[in-house]
Amino acid sequence: MTVDSKRWRDVTARVALPLCLAVAFILYTGFLDGNPGVASLEWASRPWHLVANAFPGLLLAGFLLVLTRRAWLSFGVAFMAQGAVLVVSAIKMQNLGAPLLPADFRMVGQLKNGGLHLLGGYLPTSPLPYLAILAVVAVIALAARFEPPLFARRTRGRRLVAGIGFVALIGTLLAGMPAWSALYNKDRLGMQPWSAAGNAHYNGVVTTLMQFRLQNAGKKPKADAAEAGRFIADSDRDLRQHMIDAAANHRQTPDIVVVQSESFFDPKVIRGLEGENFAPNLHRLAKQSISGRLHVPTYGGGTIRTEFEVLTGLSLRYFPDMQFPYLQMHTNVVPSMVRTLRSHGYETIAVHGNDAAFWNRITAFKSLGFDRFVSQPDFPKDYRKDGDYMADSAMTDEIMSQLKDSGPPRFVFAISMEAHGPYDKSTNVDTKERDAIPVPEGISDDAKLQLRNYVYHMRHADAELGRLAELLKQRERPTLLLFYGDHLPALTETFDKAGFVDGGSMFTQTVPYILFDAHRDGSAAAPEDLAAWMLPGKLLEQAGVHDDAYFALTQVVGPRLAALTHAPDAPSPPEDALQKYTDISMGNVAMLRLKKKLDPLMAQYAAPDSNAVARQPGTSEENAAAGAGQ
């Protein structure tokens, strides 16, 4: 009897330890998560939410327990892994106003391509977090060394079966198998699919990761070709008239320069800065240009989202799973403005003063049709740095070196770096000039420093815009200059506390754009608000390229849809019946376009373009269709 009692006490102790650690893990996850909906104090009222938020970590701990037979070690490693996810999410939330999402894990593969330097700038500078990590690692190491096993090594196959079970559960969860929707059911837990930040506030970071991973599980959107055909037929009269009007632009073929200016916007839209003029060259040139507000599909980062829309004319609104398009494109040929210009004899060049491999740009630019990609190693070795990155002045110099006075026309797409965050560092800056920059009241000293650092670099971008415009005016060849910001900077605290003049949120703010004709050979200056995906159609028409019916269609229907483009975490504006019909139909058109299945529906609008620059058929034309090597 005594032997049986001892055995049962031993079994109970062995079972109780993992159970106690599991409860502690759930409460720890709620505490570290920091969102009120899953706080440890909500255990009594929202137990299912706390368990769901901790469940992936519990699965990892269970698998490690089977593998190592040591409870403290297993839960310690799981604690650390879960903590790393929550800390990274908190850093992203602080800077971008959004929690960690499934697509963000694609960035892991970019760390070796310059991403570690870029993203490492957002890590804490204080040594305390790193000391805490070392302390946790030391505790785990001690547990691994001294903790006795909880059960025997040989269990007649039970450990193997349990291990396989945990691997299957973890694998299917990470793969987003639809069956897991039963646990992360949006009806039981609640879900705000329009706002990841709002969802994390209510359900926690890990649950938000899983819900967004599972929300489209097993669903692959398919284009409705019949609906797209009906929509194009409904737009027939307007589309034909628009193409006829555009064809009246019989201008000399210009060189084209596009500058995608990092985080560029006009800070006077912030409350308290209304009377400041931080961008005198932008405002001066806007009076001579087609210009206006540009709706972009991202906030604070994700440059390639805006970049993709500008180069392809495709709205990412219609590809909700494509968070980072260059990392998710799986085709060798992507229809784009670049390919259209190549078919008109243009030599196409991308310029970027950063690691060429970051964001997978080498492969992406080949798919988009660029002839050459000039990246950081191709710049002069003594290029100037301003802040942590290449100065905009160095990029202006490189742009001008790529433009020639003879030979085929050139399309130069330049991506700047100087104004990239984070903005809490003061490397290579004139601190006296920086500290004289006015800032609004009511924000912290840290926020003031970040805003001043941003404006310091943003004013350099404006100065380089003015210099570039003057240099292009002096060229013999006519030149079009398109300049725009890719998104707002990640100044989340300033935007939250100071607010915007229009009363909107940081996720719905626009950036400026100008389309400047250096020789004034095109259309007269006019204000016009656009979405990023409408820019290529506008630019092509100003360049006298007007035989691509898809880009013409974006100009016909775009004005109804422009305001629907916004950062992923912004609430969707209401749509009237006509707008909703146009929106759904353009979604079908866009999906067909990306899959290269739209041409049969648009073939009736194709016509020879008398203004196209002649190009010898043969290898060059085959390369234009297949994508040129970098």
C-alpha cells in the first residue's frame, strides 16, 4: 500500500509540474503580450482568449518535453521563443502601428541581403534587454545541465507517438490548415480583419497571427473572366474615347526619370506645423506640373508595395495575400510599365543605393523587364552618406550619369535611401541645422528628435528634387520627371499625439507627387489626385505612349477608385453601388492581367502606334518578352 501511494504521489508530481508550467506559460504570454484583451487579469472572464493566444507556444513546449524529458528546459525554450515573437511585434507596433503578421516572416530570408543592417537599426540601443536575454539563456543552460528527466527514456513507443503527434499539430498549424479555424474561430474569439492592430488589442498578437494566417485558408481567389469582359464592354465608349484623346499627344519621345523618394511627405499636414514650408521646391514645381495627392498602399515601411503598384499599374487591393509582392511573385514575366516602354524602344534602368538583393529586387526587376539594375556597389566608391544611408545628392548624380544625349530614349527608375528610418539616430548630420527645425508641442523629447531627424533628411530630398529639375531643363533631350513619396515615415508617436490637419489617421494620409515636363512639351499643369497604381498610365500618356489598353483603362476608371487605396490597417471607406461594381470588376481585370490572361479581352483596343520608336526584331524583341538579364 505504501509502495502504491508513493508511486501515485510520484506520478501526480510529474503530471502537476507540466500543468503548472502550462498555466504559468499562459499567464506569462498574456503579461508579455501587453494587449488588454488577453492580459493576465482577464483569466477569469476570457480564459479561451488567453489559452488560444498561448497555444502555439504550448505545443512547442509539449514537443520539447517529449524530446528532452525535462519540463523546465522545455518550457524555458518555449518561453524564450514566444517572448521573441512578442517583442518583435511590439517593436513593429511602436514604429509602424501594426503588429507582427504572417507575411512578415518572409523578411527572415532577407536578413542576409542587407536586411539585418536595415532592420537592426530598430532594435533597442539600451544593453538591458540583451542582458535579460543572456540571463534567460543562462537559466535554460542550467536547466539543461542539472534538471533530472521527468520520465524514462524508453516508453515502449509512447514518446515516439507523442512526438509525431506534436510535429503533426505544429506543422499543420504553421501551414494554416483550415481545420485550425475551429480553435481560432472568429465567431467565438471575435476578429477585426480590417485592422490587425485592433484585432491584436482584443485577441493578442499570437491569436492575430493565426487568425490572419487562417482567414483565407483553402481559398484561392479566381478571376471571373466573364465579369471582366462585361465590365470592359461597359467601359468601351469611355475607353475608346480616352485612347483617341491620348493619341493626340504627338510629342517628341522624351527620356523618363522616376524618383521614388523614401518616406517623402509634406510635414505641414501635421497639426502645429501648418504654417511651415519644408518643401519649397516641391511647391514651386507643382505649379508647373501635373501634381496632387497620391494614395499609397502602405504606412511607415513596405516600400515595395508602392513600388510594385507604380511599376505594374496593379492595385494590391486585389491581391490581399500579397503583402510583400517581390517576395511572392512566382512568374518570370510580369506585365509592367517597364515592358511597355521597352516595346517602344526605351532602355530601362533601375537605380538604388542599397543592397541589390534586398526585397529580392534582382529577381523582381528581371521579371518586370528592366535591362539593367545599378545598385550600391555600382556607385562611385566615395559616394556621400547623409545619416546612415546614401545621400540623395549621390543618387541625383547617378541619375544624370545614366542619361545620354544620343542613342535610344532612357527610362530611369531611381529609389532613394537617405530619409529611411529609424529616426532616433543622429549619424552624419549637422546637429545645429537639425535642432533648429520647428516641431509641434505636446510630443515627447524622443518624438521631437525623430521628427527633426526626419525633416532634416526630407528637406535634402526636396533640395535634390529642385536640383534634378534644373539639370533636366538644361538637357537637349526632352525629359519627364515623376517624383513621389512611397509612404509616410514611421513617426507613430508624433502622428498619434499631434494628429493631422484633416483629422484623418496616419494610415489614410496621402503623399505628394509631381509629374514635371522639363521642356514643357506635354499637358498643361493641373492638380489631380491619384492612387499609386494609376501613376504609370498617367506617365505613359504624358510620354506619348498610348497603345496599352490596360493602362488606359486605369485612367478611365481610376478616379472612382483612387481613395480606396490605403495602408492595410486603415478602415475601408464606404462604397456606393457604382463604385463597388467598378471595384469588383477591376479586381477581376487585375488578376487576369497578372496571370497574363487579359490580352484576349483587350485585343480589340490594340492599334499600331505611329509614335513608337522603331526597334529591330529578333533577339531584342524576344528579350523584351522574356525579361532581360541583370
